[in-house]
Amino acid sequence: MIFQGKTSQWLKPVIFCFSILFAASCSIDVEEEPLIVIHSIEIEINAEMATFGIDVTANVDFDITIDDEWITKVVASQTTVTFQVQENTAITERTGIVTFKQKDGYASATLTVIQASNPLLEVFIAHAGGKIGRYTYTNSLEALNFSYDMGCRMFELDICETSDGVFVGVHDWKHFKTISGYTGIQDASPLSEQEFLSLSIYGAYTPMNISAINAWFESHKEAILVTDKVNQPKRFTEHFLFKDRLIMELFSWDAVVEALDIGVKAMPSQNIVFGTRNIEKRLDDLNIKYVAVSRRVISGNEEFFEQLKNKNIKTYVYHVNFDEGKNEKYVFENELKWITGMYADNLSLLQSPIPQ
């Protein structure tokens, strides 16, 4: 039966009572669905140490799990959770996952935290390990340690071989004999590994063979090695243990192709970059991401380097501090519009505030 119009007076109490009973029945039989909602599912932050808050709507108790040590929970309530992130000292951005999970239940929500890297870290390669005291070109343990403590994460080492075939950090043998106080013949012939390790650079600094280089990079997991001198990618990577953190400046296209074939990042040097016709096509065909040239060739070739930058090919320049007034500060302030970075002796600019 369908009732239309006004409800009679004697029916009103009946309908009212029925409604109350029906509502009571519903509240007993229908349970609330477990709910955890976070009001941001992804957050991007810069490289500096920072705190941020996430608003949470939940009708259940929940636990929070974090998969990375660089993110920590500071304060948590049922409505807001505050986190702290440590400074990102690596050269690449990093991603962390925070999970909100119902206690003894299935409701959950996931937050992705993306932290940028410090853009300055991509600008500076510590030249021959970086300046230590008043000395350059040491390729020494102490130079690496000092540069790392300055904030550097890319380290160039000159790699040569001893007379018994061991890779060591040496710019050239005649130079090494001079700076190490070697008392034998001052020529370009290599020393043995034993002779090399027995010497001290400027009477204060420790020379490094491949075992020491491997040990240092093992304990500095954010560090990237950039090699100079050595032009044998396959042979070198049989001895250097961290191929995923290796960029090799190379001096022939055969060596470049050899590096790419074994998964090593190749950095063609100036002699083949400027000695190759239609170089842009060659770089594109090989998917090259790095080149190394003298800063002296920037002038007159600005358009070329701008094209490389637009293609995300990173140009690094050497011959910093070779010409009067053309130091790290000069390159940083005047030439980064065309290039990515430089082989630097002085790394003090890494102490600058992180660019936003």
C-alpha cells in the first residue's frame, strides 16, 4: 500500500518508533570500514636537512615503517606526523618510502619521499684527488680524504702502471719521482709496486696502489672515480671493483666503444672530440653522456657546448688554474653557462650555500 498526502495522527508514533528501531539495527550490523588516508602521497624536498609534516586521516591505530635511515619520525599523532630528513650528500637524488599500516589489519597508505642532490656536487671533480696543503697532483690518500671532507663526491685520479703491471695513482713517473724524493734516475721509466709504496709524497702523503684505491672507494660509497691517463677500460675494470661508480676519460674511439660494451661510463677527451667530423652525431649514436676538454677551447665554441648541454651531455673542463686569473671561482662565475663542471684543485666553493 502506498500512502500519499499527510500522515494521520495515530500513525505518526508508529512510524517514529519504527524509524528508531531501524536505525539502531543498522548501527549494530554495519561496521565502519578501516581507513588510513595521507593528504600527500609524494613529497619533494631539497638536499638540505629539513623537517616536514604529513596530515593523516584515520579511524584505526597504525604503525609507521621507514625503509631508509635518512628519514626519521620526529612527532606522531592521529592527525599529523612530522619527519626529519638528513642532508643528501650524494651526487644523485634519492627516494625513500614511508608506510602507514593498520595495527592488526589491512588498511595502509604509502608516502614517497624524493630528496634532491646538491647541484654543486656535480660541478666539482677533485683534480688528482684535490689540493692537499699547498700541493696539487698528489693522487694521495690524504688528498682524497680532505676533498671528501670538503663535500666533494667526484674524484679524478691519474692512473699509470708500475713496472710489474700494477695500477697506481701517478700523474707521470718523472713527476712522481720528483715529488717523492726518489734518489734513483729521474726519468719517465716506471717504478715497481714495491718501490712505489716505499716512498712518501712530499715527505707527508701516502701513495695509492689499486688495492688502496679499492679500499678507499669501498669505505666511501657515495664517491665516484674519474680516471685519467689509463686508456684500457676492460683491463682496468678487472682490477677496480666498483664499475657502477666509474667514469673513464678516454683517448680513442676504440677505447670508448670498449668501455660502453662493458657498461662503463665513457668520457671522450678533447683530442677525439675535436678530431672527429660530425661529432654531434657520433656522440648521439654512442649515447655519450660526458666529454672532457680544456677550458681554453670554450671561447669560440660556445654554441657547440651549449648544444651539448641542451642534449644533457655533461662537459667537464681541465686547465683550471693554468692561466692567470682563470681559477675555480672564475670558471664557476663565468663559464658554467656552457659547461657542467671542472677539474678543481681548490674545493672551497663546495662550502657555499646549496643553490635552491
